[in-house]
Amino acid sequence: MLKPGSVAPEFKLPDEDGNTRTLAEFLKHGPLIVYFYPADFTPGCTKEACSIRDLHDDIIKSGLQIVGISPQSPESHTRFRETHKLPFPLLADEDKQAVKLYDVNGPLGIGVRRATFLIDSKGVIQDAVLADLFIGEHTEFISKAIALNS
């Protein structure tokens, strides 16, 4: 996993609507929280996405943005967003390009590690958390980022 102080690697991935999104595009609008998750509709990922959804107003009010990245298709992301009323973009990393760049590939290349990064508007990783099973650590991390940015 990339460490704080590292430059965040650029990514170019389709969102749930098939539109190409880049890190540079997001950073034009300020700091960004990027969270990597294993799969749409799994119990842990659903819990994580819904907890982020519940914090979304506070995320935006603090001047932060958030985006989720996982290896499912844009179509899967559309269903996931609609089912759980997620107000933030989900990027499809079907080839695990960003997953590998951010060093969150699963053991032996299987799956994706659950990781969250806070990236400043200059593209530097300010903080990060890796917690595969302890989803609450990601919510706490985001709450801390909101407080620090407010």
C-alpha cells in the first residue's frame, strides 16, 4: 500500500455511467478521498458504502470529494449505486490498473485490499488506512479527514 507522502498515481477509469474519470480531474476540485473495495453487493462492501453515503453531506461540506474503486463493471456499479442510493462516483477497475498502482492488490493477485487514501489537491497522499475486515476503521478515517478539513 502506498504510504503518506507518496505522490498518488494517476488513474483513468470509467465511472458507473461509462464516462472516463481521472485523478487529475477530481483534484481540480480539491482534495479527494479514494477508497478501494473488493466487490459490489458483498456484505462488508455494502456496509462500507452505506456508511460513506451517510457521511456524504459532511464530506462535501468539508470541501472533500470521495470516489470508490473496485474491479466490477460500470453496469454493476450502476446497480450498486441505485440500490443503495450512493451519491458518489464508483470507478470500474476491471483490469485492476489502479489497484496495482496503489499497491492494494490482494494476496497472490486475488481480490482487492480494503484501503482508503486522503489525497491533497496537489496529488500527494496525506494519510491512508488499510483494514480488510475492520470496516469501521475506514469510517473513522473519513470522519477524521472531515474534521481536519473543516
